[in-house]
Amino acid sequence: MFDIVSVPSFLPLQTGIPRDDGLMIYAPEELAERNETYEVTAYLPGHWMIGGDSGGRGILVDPVGALWICGLGALFLEDREPLAPSLAQWVEQGCPIPSWEDAQEDED
């Protein structure tokens, strides 16, 4: 499993406080509880949820460190949407998340 501690620039972002755009990166002490509550390992083995968009979607890291966003009511591989090829790259880009409007347009 990918170790998020291997990306030192990520650690200061783990506040558990939502940003203006809704992104909340969970504080280290919240990670295990959030992953257990949403049964992430049962539905997406090897993935680790690191945050959410305050709108029902989780931010997940896969076993090789790629970033995904996925509705928390449908934690399935085929329902994930890519965010970035690596956690480090996502952090360097300012941790952008697609808006719900962007996601809806992609489905049409």
C-alpha cells in the first residue's frame, strides 16, 4: 500500500478543516476512522481515503499512489474518476477537485 507519509508536502495539509471549495483533507487521527466507517478496504482493496469534497465524494489514493475521486455511495473501481497520477503531483497543483457541475457535464 502507498505510504502518504512519503510525500512530506502533504502532511501540513492534513488539517481536517474544509477549504473554501469544500475539500477537506483528513487529519492523521481521522484517517483510520473515516476509512473504517466507509468500508473503503472492503470495496476498494488497497485504497486509502485521505479526504472528501464535502459533497459526498471521497478522495482516495490507490496502491501505487495515484489519486481518485469517487462517490461515497458507490465505492467501486469503475466509478472512480482520476484526479492525478500521483499524490505529490496533486499537492503541487494545489489539490484541485472537480466541481459537481464538471462531473455532471462529463456524464452527458
